[in-house]
Amino acid sequence: MDNERLPGEMIGSQPGHGQLQVRLPDHVEHIDQDMEYCSVLIDGSWRKIRFHDYDQIFAIPGLYEQLFHDILDCRSPDVVGKLLKEQLQRENVSASSLRALDLGAGNGLVGAQLRTVGVGHLVGVDIIPEAKDAALRDRPEVYDDYLVVDMTRLSEQDRDKLAGHEFNALSCVAALGYGDIPPEAFRTAFNFVADGGWIAFTIKDRFLSEADTSGFARLIERARESGLLNVHLSERYRHRLNVRGEPLHYVALVGTKQADIPAELLA
């Protein structure tokens, strides 16, 4: 399906939800990923929604899966789940021993994949309340706890609550690099994981290149060079299609945390 033009209007359905009509722009010039949009037929009127306006997307039952997974063929949750499972098996680590923080948890799609892998304890974190509402609506059985917090401005109460879960794993899938989760928030989440804990995340390939302006390329490179993050697996893959039917490539990394990332690595 790579490099195929997607039709302007696509119709699909989700189990437990009504059928939605979703239309992609027909003659769009190249636009960056964070500016992509679609139109959804709601109560007889077409409503334009930008892909990164997650609060609006999560508020419409079934839209997230239909848009990103049925229409645009997103593969990231499956890729991360597969790589993490393979590495745990190589290291003879039981997935049930993982106590994972799912950063940028959204409506729980990644969390559900982690449960399939066998993760024993799972906590979701997102900055928008609509994400938690959607997770409780769509997958109420997935998370043991779900916090709506800004990881760059945690209260002492939130810090204590997160620390109390005693995380030994962190996941973050398709949420880094566009400002949704800045490097500082990723560092905070990383530091809640115990030394020796598992780190599994994906990021757009551009944000690991010399052309990166997000700060992630420098942060991850410095963390690896300083021995704070030991990367066991790294795989470039097709994340999903864009609105023009062209592939968007990401990199998935699975590794282990060796020590906290100090603040100066963000400078």
C-alpha cells in the first residue's frame, strides 16, 4: 500500500461504535505531519479536525482507530510490542514482572498491546483529560491507574503518586518530537524508571537526524554516549501513511535504563 493515493473519502467502522464517514483532503500539497487534517461527518455536517488536535479526536468514539489504523494503517503499537517481547524473551525476563509507565497513553491502544505482551502493571499518563476519558470509555480494563498531568510541571502529590508505582519500564509510542511531549517531559518520565528498567519508544526518523530541531536527537545521543541508556534494538519502520498515501518512517528503540538523565543533558 506504500505510495498509493488514498481516496478522498473512506468509510469504516469500529466494534462497539457506529459507522463514521471520514474524508481526507483530495489535492493537498506536501504538509508536515503535525499539520495534517481530515473531515468527519458529525450530525450531518462535515467537521475539519487536525490530526494533532487529539482532544477533538478522542471525543469522537472510534475515530482514532478508524483514522490512524484502518485508513492510514498505523503499525507502531504492533512494532513496539513485537520488539519488546522479543528482547524480553532473549533476556529471559517475564513480561508480567514489568511495571510500566505508558507516556502519552491516549485512549489506551498502546496499553492494550502491552497487556497482550503480558505487562503485569500498567499506568497511563497523558496531558489532556479527553485521553483519559477515551481510555476509560474504550478500554476500561487496560490501565491500573491513569493520570492526567503535565510531566514538565508535576506537583509533589503527582510525583509521589508516580513514584509509588515503582516503575521498571517506560513506553512512549508515536508521541515525541512535535511538541506534544517535549524532551523535558520524556526525561522526567525516564527518571521515574528504576535503574535496569526497560525503555521502549518510537520517534520520527527526522528527530534522530542532524536536521532535528526538537532536541531529541541530542538528548538520546547524549544519553547513549553517557551510558544512561543502553539500546538493545533499533529498527526503522513504516509508522503509517500520510494523507497523500506516502509512507512516514519512524524508529523504534528498546533498551534499558542505566541511570537518571541529569538536567544538563537538555541544555
